[in-house]
Amino acid sequence: MKVSDKVVQRLRLLIEQSHLQVGARLPAERKLCELMGVSRTSLREAIQQLSASGILHSRMGAGTYLQQLPANWSQHNIVEPLSNLIDQDPEYRFDVQEARIVLEGGTAWYAAQRATAVDLENIRKCYEQINHFQAIGDDAQAAIADAQFHLAIAEASHNLVLIQMMRSLFDLLQYNVMLGRRKVYTSPHRFEQLHDQHLQVMNAIERQDPEAARKAVCGHIEFVVQQVRMIDEEEARRQRASRLNRT
């Protein structure tokens, strides 16, 4: 086996053992070299190979991110069973939203105080991607961009614990966003409201207003919860009326 292939295998193993989720940022090159005991040249070659296969994605000035999990990647984390709970119990998704309010209120607060120019650029890029994919009707990519938007805010908090918590739940966050979008984004009026809410969050962070950022992101999530509950109730009423008409 070539040396470069060994480094690729080591890097893959390190990522797997760290339980990184899609969208998570890898440690800095210097840290990776220390952990793996390799040179920067060897590490960069390994990153290039994994990027060429679509597993990693490097962003200029923003680091290297896990773009997708290999098909044979073992997953020993909490995301899959949590996602199963959402499938089995629809009410469970509201627990996820409540957890998001607690967690993301804090990340937005600190992001407004600590975001760098690179952080702000990344947040805005995710915001623009949401709008782009929504405009062309690509709901799957819009959901990914939506989740990336919230993760970018967490990373701008520069609080390692909050960032790791958001990264570890990224797949669950994306799944939760997808479920909410299937309902809430069916109405053009609601789409405009959600578009404005994302804009308010981003603007509050850009003008360094922690309280406004916290209120904006919490209000956004609470709005989604309210709208989903209302849509669920409307669907339940229609189903009851349909059963009555058949009797």
C-alpha cells in the first residue's frame, strides 16, 4: 500500500472515530498532523483525494468540511435512533424544536458578539443558497442549506462545546428542517415570512446585536412549531370530516 493511501485511511479512521456528522468542520491542519503523525504535505494529499471522491470539501479560508459519509462508514451515534423516534412519534419533532430554541438561542447570542468577517460571509452564503434552491424548487438542497445556515451561526459563536453539540446533531437538525419545510413552505406567504426571519437573524448578527439575534432565531423556530401544529390540526379536521362523509 502506498504511503498516500495509508494517510487517507488514517484520516478516514480519525474522522469516523470522532463521530463527525455531514457538514462538520475538520480540525485545523496543524492539529490533524499532530493527531496522525504525518507531514502537512501528506495530509493535504489525503484531503485532496477525499475531496475528489466527494467525501470532503475545502472552503478557502474557512477550513475543510465533511461533505458526505462513505457507503461503508460505520455510524455509532445517536442521530439514527433519534430520527427513528421522529418517524415513530410525530410529536417527538416538537421536542427537537424545543431543544433547538435552547441551543440556538445561545449560539446566535455569541455569534453576534464574536463572528468574524469569514463567519459572516459563510452565514450569508448559506442564506443565499437557501433562497436559490427554494427558487428552483429543489427542496432537498434547500433543507441542507437551511441546516447549514444554522450550523454556520453556531460556528460563529466560537464556543467549542456549542459547536460540537450542533455538529453532532447536524443530521437530526437537517431531518427536522426537512420535515418542517414539507409543511410550512407549501404556502408562498409562509415562505416569505421564513425568508424574512432568516434575514432578521443574519442582520442582527451582522450588526452585533446579541439580544436581537437570540430573539430572532428563537422566534423563527417558535413560528415553525406554531405553523406545523396548525397545519397538523387542519389535516386532522379534514380527515375527521372525510370519515364522517363516508358513514
